[in-house]
Amino acid sequence: NDAMLRQVSRVVDTQLKDLEQLAVRVTLNKSLYDATFSHSELSCANPDNLPGLLDIIFEYRNQGQFIYDMYVYLKKYDLILSSKGCFSPQFYFEHYYTYKDMDYREWFASLDALGGHSGYVPLHTIVHGGNWKSNMISYVYPLQRIGESYTGSIILLIDEKAIYRLLEDIEIVNNGTLYVVDGQNRLIASTETNYDIPISLKIPETTFLNDITGKSGQVNS
């Protein structure tokens, strides 16, 4: 069990690190970098003001195994650049990727709460264009930081099924359930399809994971 858990841990960690490195490469793209500090006004109403920026999305979105889609939020201009075009954040949220259990204000606050730092928005059910649903994890990475402020964010959507495919083989062998959680004990992915999460994973103050004193360990309950 321990050997298999270490193996799946390495695989998941490697994929997530590749995803983080991809986000860094996007921030270093010259066209996007110039746009964040441009003195001209960028607007979705004038596509001529967006030379090459939308191409960046298409260039990078297919480079990660875990990436389902990606979009860029330019804070200065309050707009979203995505593979589907240029939109206001609210329009994009309401018409393309709507979080089932979050309204627009909560979604936007979850991005802004990171304060220009990278992090994960844990597993949520997302409604695609009002038609079909899937479970997604959002990885948020800042564009450029200026003191305590930031110029925008890159949001990478990870289909939970991509992580599940890495977990299902070990789950089948052991007839158990696997959970992937972040540093705040928030669920990232699980082989439990009904998401019946143990209470110990729902409440960060519990000692379930704190009982592991090293980088790994075993807890009996």
C-alpha cells in the first residue's frame, strides 16, 4: 500500500508541477507581459487592440496533460481572455463556466482572495454554457506583481477525471478510497464518486492529517 501510494503521489505531483511551470511560461510571454503594462486601452469591443493575445491561449492550453481549458484575467482592463474570445468577467462566468455552488461574486472573490499569489480553488462542479456539468479544480497563478498588487491571473482548469484516471488503478487494487487534498485540507480530487468526504477532511481544525508527524505516515481510526 505504501509503495503504491508513493508512486501515485509522485505521478500527481509531477503533473501538477508541470502545470505550474506552464503557468510561469505564460506569464513570461512577451505579448501578454506588454499588455499588462500597456498605456493603451484594451477592450473586447475593439479586437484590434488584442493582437496576438488570444493566440496565447490556444498556444498553451493543450500543453498540459491535466489542463481542460485556460483563461487569463487582466485586472487593469477588467476582462477575460479565453479560447472562446474576450469577455467581461461576469459575462464569462454566467455563459461559459458557471460554478454550481458559487455565484459570480463568490467566484470572483475566490480569485481575488489569493491576492496575487498562486493557489488552487478546490473541487467544484462547473456548468459548461448551461448544458453539461463536470468537476473541475482551478489553479490560479498571478501574471505580474507590483508591490502588494498584481496585474491579473492565469486560471487553469483541471478536469477531475484526469486525476481520477491516475488514482483508479490503485483504488481498485486496494478496494479503498483515495483523496487528494491541498495544504488547507481542501479536497482536490477523489476516487469517491459521490464525494462523501470524511468529516476529518472537511474541518481543517481536526487532527486527522495532523497526526502524521512527518512527510508521510499511517493513522488508525
